[in-house]
Amino acid sequence: MPPFRQAAMDITAKYCHKEMEEYGSCVASNPSTWQQTCHELKMKVAQCTSSHPVIQKIREDCSKEFVEFERCLRENQDKPASCSPHVARFLGCAETVDLSGVGKSLLEITMDISSLHEQL
């Protein structure tokens, strides 16, 4: 799995664990009909990732880096690995976001993001 996809999955799993687990169980339990059967649970994962306060704060404070990363992916659909520098810039920005008062302590979040950054 490319590093940026892994980073996105790690962030989603960390902050939307319950939703990811329910969706994964549904998919595993419905091998032939999961796309229809699990659609609502898939939407819950999407809702969580778009509404979680930590993820919102990172997206807000690092919107420029995130937009550049998304643009790179659109322009390089056949070679997404070429966007690794964009991922590194986004994660570098995410490390600097002040998340005090957003649920977890800044130190815990910074350590989480740093470990993702190291995986790149």
C-alpha cells in the first residue's frame, strides 16, 4: 500500500475505529452483497472522517498542503507514488497543528502524526 494511503488509513482507524470495525465486519459477513448491504456503514465511516474534530482541525490548518496533495493525485492517477513529497508536506504541517483543546493532548496527537510521518 502506498505511504499516503497507509497514512490515511491509520488516521481513519485511530479516530474512527468503531465505524471502521463495523464496516469491516459487514463486508466480511456479506461477501457477495457487501456493496449494497454495507453502504450505510460505509457512509458512517465517511461521516466520521469528515466530522471528527481532530481531523477537521488538521484539514483546516493544513488546507493548502491538503489541496496540493489532492491535486497531485488527480494529475498523477497512473503514478500516485509521485505524490509522496506532497504527503510529507501535509504530514509535516499536521505535526505543527495546535490540537490542545480538541480532545486529546497535543503531545499525544503529535506523537501519533510523527509515527505516521516516519513510515514515509
